[in-house]
Amino acid sequence: MKSEAARIDRRIVGKDPREIKLDEILGIKPGQTEQSNADDTQQQDSTEGTGISPIIIPQSAGLEQLVQAYDDFLRERARGGPFNSSQLAQSYTPTQIHDFLKKMKEYEAVGQFVDSGIFLSYLLQRCSVKDLSLELDFSVPLSSVASNINYKEIAIKGDVGNMLGYEAKDSGILVGGNAENYVGQSIKNSHIEINGSVGDNAGAYMENGEIIIHGNFGASLGYQMQNGRIKAEGSYNQSKLPEIGKGMTGGEIYLNLPNFAGGLIGDVRKGKIYNRGKIVCFK
């Protein structure tokens, strides 16, 4: 997990999110693995010179059933009821997931569209490969993207909404754009890296792991975090009381503020907060 995340990380840090091409970073075409490239070549070679036309396989078998399950999910969200995920297949390929993301563009005006990150997370956990790149080019940032995933490496081009990586376990998540509130809430042994800025309560309740924010951050960074490390390279939202580390009971927060003041720190119960390499809060 760490080696793949580090490989992607070197390609995105410090870049304009609009310039990031995650399909090039991962070395594959969108929705296609290295193995599928090899399979396509082999299939083409096997029919060449035989006079037999190659069999054309639909780009994404089962897309119709997947869209039907998504329709049911949105209807249940509108009613406030639970979604029965048992109607989903046990496994989805990267091609199926990428084709479904294209189909999702039709739903952007639906009121519950913002919750589609929950449905997408079901698919990510069922993905047949560990490493996956996503392009989230929607008018509304999706909430709860990559929530409850286990042992996955997800690279995202675009912005995300609230609760990115909620309760992710042993996973890596890289975002080329911005994220909203509650990034990495309750993560366990996971690495989350945001190339842009984040909203309030990043790292809330995190049990362990690491969150790196290359842009600015909102209020209550590390709210009630239990352990782990948060590194914020930008500044805080000056329209709100920062309360950095409010309620934290363990872990470390690393800041890079040019004009630090003690009043920026919240009610820290236990833990360390650094600013530019020096401890500014120790409890």
C-alpha cells in the first residue's frame, strides 16, 4: 500500500489539480488494467489472418443492472430508508466502475445525487483490483466517497464533498482537488492526502493513520482525534475560530503557520501540536 501511494504522491503534490492525469500516473487507460491491455492484444492476434471477425464484447457487461441498483439507492435515500446492498454483484471491474461514473452524469440534478458517494463506495470495496483511479467531474462534489473501504488504494481527480474516507481501514486515498468537511473521520491505519484545501473537522475521531493537507484547512482540525498524525501545510480559515486539536486525546498535528498564536489551539486533552518544527502544545 505504501509504495503505490508514494508513487502516485510524487506525481500530484504541488500540481494544479486540473493538470493531473491519474490514468497516466497509474500507467493505464481509464477503466482498463494492464492485464486487460494484454488480453485485448492477444484477442486481436488470435483472429488476425483467419478471415473470422473478432467478437466484440460490450464495454461494460452488467451496466444496466448496476444502474437499476443505483436508481433504487436514490429512491431509498429520498425516502430516508436503508439501501439493500445485497442486490449488488460480489465483484466489479474497473471498466464497469468507470462506465458507471459516466452514466452518473445524467443524475446530477437529482436531489439525492450528493449522496452518490455512498453507492460508489460499495462499488470500490467490491472492485476486483486494489488500485483504482477515478475522475469525479461532477457539478456537485460527492459525499462519503471511499467510505468504509478496506485494503484499497484510490486516486481521485477532482473535488469531493463531506466525509471522504469515513472509517477507511488500511487504505490509501489521494485527492487531486479539494475536500469538504470531516475528511478522514474515524480512519484506521489509513493514509489520506489532499492536494487542495479541506473544510472543518478534518481528522475527526481518527484512530490512527495519517492525513496530509497541502492547501488550507477549516475549523477544529483534528477534532477529538485519538491517535495518528495530521500535517497541514497551508493556513486556517480566518473567518472561523480555528480551535486546532479541539478535544484531541492523542496523536500529533503539524502546522506551517507564519504567524502562530496560542489562541489558535483548542481544548487539547492529550497530544502534541507542532508549528514549523517546534512544539507549541504539549499535553
